[in-house]
Amino acid sequence: MNKPVLTEKEKELVEAIRNYKKAKHNPSKELELYVIRLFELLLYEYEED
């Protein structure tokens, strides 16, 4: 079975989610919003200016 190839933005999202989950006892609202923003960028394919 082949592993899927991730884009840099997808890798960034996965890493941000991992960091957010590691900080579950000290949650960061900024990190949560960053994860949501990355997800939305990928989902709707917005281009950052």
C-alpha cells in the first residue's frame, strides 16, 4: 500500500494539530485558531496574500 503524499500545507496542518493535542492541559486559543485557519485554507483552497 502506498503512503499518500502530503503537501507542505497539509504537513503543517498535521503538525499543528499534534502540537495542539500535546498541549491539552494548557490549551492555546491562538494555536486552535491557527489550526482552524489552516484547515479552512486547505478545504476551500484560499490563497494567502
